[in-house]
Amino acid sequence: AQSVTQPDIHITVSEGASLELRCNYSYGATPYLFWYVQSPGQGLQLLLKYFSGDTLVQGIKGFEAEFKRSQSSFNLRKPSVHWSDAAEYFCAVGAGYQLIWGAGTKLIIKP
Amino acid sequence: KAGVTQTPRYLIKTRGQQVTLSCSPISGHRSVSWYQQTPGQGLQFLFEYFSETQRNKGNFPGRFSGRQFSNSRSEMNVSTLELGDSALYLCASSIRDSGNEQFFGPGTRLTVL
């Protein structure tokens, strides 16, 4: 069955520190992969996407993600977080007529 | 290009009532998906419409229904509201396949008292 796992429900990081949010997926074909961010009470905004080609993709707000087929992973990274990055982050896999969503990881920034 | 718009943004209803939420997709987008988001359950897929046809449906009771019009605008309806229906309802549009990039509206916050 198709599924997306984000193993960390919450992550706390100090401002200025590096960040890695984990995402693992289960999907039979070559996946379309996405990371979205949601600020409190708002809709979701696309951070970056992977369809094919270079496995390291750059997104908005200084985020990047690396697709690793052998590990079925698509982890999100940022070298130095800012307080404004505090939000919830969702990983998703494109599966035909729908996106399969992870449960989300809430990022908390310590001053 | 205008983004996805949802109306109303906030809604308060009482148990047993029904509610209709509206979504206008980005111009040219023909696929509209609806999601329910609650703190405990995360993002739950409701249904997806393309060219006025429901292509995909999540695991929700029949009280939840939707439709899409010829201009791609979509509505979802919830009848006989229950307290547990309190949630943020998100609409997302995509050009064709909703397994592709989706663009989200700000959501409608429904509170059932």
C-alpha cells in the first residue's frame, strides 16, 4: 500500500542551527515527491518538489531536499533555521489522482 | 494569477445543521481536491473532482458530499453536522492530475457547537 511516514511529530531546533526533517515513502512506481509548509491557521504552501533528474532539489526559503531511491526517503534540510521557519511541514507522494500525505512534523524554534 | 480562494473563511454552526463550503481554483486548473484537517487526525482526503466528475473519494461518511461546476468551481456539503466535524477544510487545485503539484487555499474554519 502507498504510504508516507514522517517519524518525528515534533522537532525543536535552536535558531541558527541546521535542520533535517525525515520523510520515508512506500510507492511502487517512480514517485513524485513534495514538501509543503503550513503556518498556523493557514493553507499549505509548496516548498519544493521532485519529479525526476537531479536528486538534490532546491526550494523556496533556503530549503533543499534529497531523493534517495535506495532508502525510499526524501528528507528536507536547511543549513540555518530562522524563527519564521516555525511551522508544520508535510511530506507527500503523488499517486495518480491524489497526493498521499505524511502526518506532518511540527518545527519549534528555540531562541 | 489569483490563487485558490475559499469562502467563507470562518463558520459557526450547531449540531444537526448543514453547511456548504465553496472553492474557486486557480484559473485553468481543472482538478479540485478537498481535505479535512484536525489536530488529532492530520490531513484527511475527502474527495477529488475533475471536469465535474468525482474521480476519487476518501473514507468519509455519506454526510460529506461535493460537486464541481463547469467553471471548475467546487462546493462541498456536510449534512447533519456533528461536533467532530469541527475542522479546517482545505481546498486544493491542480492543472490536471491531483497527484501532481497542488495549490492550496487558506481554508474554511468550521466550528460545530
